[in-house]
Amino acid sequence: MNPSSSFACGRRGSMVARVVAVLVLLAAAFLGEPGHADPSDFQAMPGLWKIVTRVFDHGKPGEPQVAWHCVDEGPDPWAEFAQLPVPGYDQCERVDQHRSSTALSWALQCSGLTDAAHGRVKFDSAEHYTAGVNVGGKDVVQVEGRRYAACTSPKD
């Protein structure tokens, strides 16, 4: 075997190994671990949001309740969107949260509630989301939010 050809094979093998290593690193960076996203990766836009809430009673949706809310870029922006009521329970705590840049899901522990309760918020764009709470596997609250404008003052 010619020494120059073995040198060329060695260089080619080394280059292939480097390319594979770079591809593995890029794949890891893009795939990441979606359950542990940084709150700063949050993709919703701050501003004035119209929030429509429907509370279910025995499986039937109630009248829509409309609220306008100014959302700012606080230290944890998810806190603004994850404040969903659990009908009949005032003292509930979010536990076991899982985040991505466009969704948050969590379990709820409510004083006096024996059934499993879960909440979720999912953004399909930076200006629209759907959310809900289910208790015992049945929806008890559905929410839809849409951003309409920038906030013009702290009193918005």
C-alpha cells in the first residue's frame, strides 16, 4: 500500500468523524429536552389579551365570560396564562409542571378535591392560545386567549 494513500484514507476518516460529531451536536441542540424549557424561551407576545372562559357544568359549557388582561414580560410569563380556575375550589396549587416554548401542562392539588386535576396552556401562535382544566378526566374549564394590542399604561 502506498504511504500517501494511507495518509489520505486517515485524513478522510478523520474528516468523516468530525462531520458526524458536528451533526450529532446539531441534532442535540435542535431536539433538546422539551419538558424543561427556559421561561425566557416563552414565545407569547406581551400586550392586551382578550380572554374568553367557559366553565362546564355536568359536561355542558356555560356562558362565555370575557376578560381583558394586560400581560407584561415578568420573570415568569407563564404565570400570567396559567391562572385557570377550578370551579368550586379556591385553594389550588400547580405541581408537576412540564414546559416547552409553546405549551405548559401541570397537575393541580386542591384542598378538598379527591379526583385528579390537570391544567394545560398551548399557544398555536405568539398571539393566540387555548387552555383548560380537567378534573377526573372531564373538562371543567376551557379558555381561549387572543392578543389585540400593546398595553398603553399600567392601568390597562
